[in-house]
Amino acid sequence: MSLPKTLAEDVARNLVMVARLIDEDPEEAYAYSRIALRLASRVAAVREAAGFAAYATQKYAEALAEFRAARRMTGSVELWPVMADCERGLGRPERAMAMAGEPEVQKLDKAGQVEMRLVAAGARRDMGQIDAAIVTLQSPELASNSIQPWTPRLRYAYADALLEAGREDEAREWFGKALEADKDGSTDASDRLAELDGVEFVDALGDDDEDETEDETVDAPEAAPGDAADQDERGDEPGKA
């Protein structure tokens, strides 16, 4: 709202592209975020989007700078967990742990507090404190039978920590619970369970079958005069609709 209409529309288009591409093509999303940042660096939403695009491409120092800028502009604490995770990405888990103990955490909503718990547990694991990581994840949200958006990731993180600690039976149980809650396939809990059970997935079409298929390939007859032009008219040429 603070921008002239034409400029606001240009910025909005770039932010839309960031949102569309950030999961499938983070590098391209990052490129769009840089355009938006160049056009409107004083808009908090632009700084936040630029932060997430940098975060998705593992440019953690840049992401942290953008998140800090957005927080200064808005006064909001909602970016606190991802800022702490940037500290982890920069190889500073002790800073992430310090942030987990700051008053800002108490101002987060439930989803934000769970996210902060996940980051803190990850920081513990970064420091080789696997038992402390397990304890960090033990919470009412983990024990609850209620399925929330964060439930699959929380259960998965707990299962993964248990497995690292050598508690395989418990890990299998919690990977199963994560899978039960993961209706959108946001984790690879099913693959982890299969791995624990010794199940291997193989390509149905092996190398030998591919060789046989290639041997059986029959060369296409030469096109008669005029066929190429006909193909062009039909749009059959590669790259055409």
C-alpha cells in the first residue's frame, strides 16, 4: 500500500513467483526475490520473502540479514525460529540454543513454539547432545493424539533422534506415528520404516530389460517427401504444442 500502483504491481508479481517457485525451483525463486528487493527494499513483506528465498538456497547469512530487517520493520517475533535455524546453518548451534531461551519464544503462537523446539533439538544434535535433543522434543504437543500441521514433523524428528541414540524399537514406533499423521507426504517416514524393516525398493525395469528393449527397437522408415512439412503443420515437432 505504501508504493505507487504500478510499482506495487511489479513487486507483487515478483513475490507471487517467489511463492510459486520456492519449493520446486528455489534458485529461480531467489532470482525473483532479488528483483523485488531491488524495487522495494523498504517493504517488510519483500524483506521476508527475500529471506525465505535465501534460506531455501542455503544462503543463511543473507537470509538472517533479511529476516532481521523484516523484524525491525514489523516488530513481530514470528520469524524467530527460522532466524535461529539460520544460526544453525551458519555453524553456530550455540547461538540457536541461546535464542531458544529468549523471551521472544514466549510470544510465539503454538506453531511457532513447536518450530522453535524443533530448531533447539536440531541445535542439540549439532553439538552432539543427542539425549538432550530427545528430551527437548518431549512435550505435550508430541504426546497429544490431536493431529496438527506440525505433528508429522515433530514425531519424525523425535523418531530420528531416537534412532541416532540407538533406540531402534522406539524409533520404529514413532516413525509409524509420524506416517499416520502425515497425510500430505511432508516427510519420508514410510521410507524410513521400510529401511528399518529391511525392505529394499528396486526398479521394475532393470538394466537387462532396458538393453533388451533397445535391441528390439526398430528403425523408423524414412519419411516420404513432404512429410516434414506436414509434421510442422500438425505441430508434431519437438517443443511445439
